[in-house]
Amino acid sequence: MGKVYFIEDYHRSLSLPDELITADWLVFNAPRPISGHILWQGDFRHGVFYAAIAPEGDPADEFSDREWCIKRCRENDASLVVNISKEEVLAYKVQMDAEYDLDPDEHDYAVYCASYLGKLRRNDAEG
């Protein structure tokens, strides 16, 4: 399963519904409608269809079961949305500035966001 990375203050908002108030929900993005507990359409990343899956569904209700929803998302080419905090990118910036002896003011935030996304995608490709 692929991943879609979302960085605070770099990408446009995913327009998460207000109901998503905890970090333990899984959010998927796909090019076609997908299953989940909360569904919406938003900005194009891997597609415009989003589904949020609650930490616990009702195992007695097949369509509410967390594992069933995850399986359906995978079957429909959904990618897991991975949220990256601004603090995580800034920590990467400090690391890169030190490692390559860069002037901290030489590059703007967007350069580090793009570099960090590249690193994450390379790591995913390597397995």
C-alpha cells in the first residue's frame, strides 16, 4: 500500500471533518470512492476521495469493522495519509544544516519540505 504525505504549513489542508479529533484514526486517500467511518472529498493527492477509519469499529457490524474498512481501502488502491508535523521538518532542517554545513537562512521551509518528502519516499521504495 502506498502512502500520501501531508506536511503542516506546506500542503493545503486536507479539510479533515470536525469529527476527527484524535490521532488514532487512520485516514486513506484514493482515486475512487472508498470505505470508512467518515467519508469526504478533498484536494487531489492520490485522488480526491478520503475515508477516515475509527480506532474501534463494531465487530458485529461488517461495514463498521476497522479491519474490513482497511481491507476495502487497500482493494481500491487507497494510500495511507501520513501526517508530518512542522516540528519534524524543522528537526530535519537542523540535521541537514549541521550535516552539510549549510547556512540556516540559505533555504526556505519549502526546500526542506521537498527534501524531506524525497527522503521519505526513497525509504518507502527501499522497503
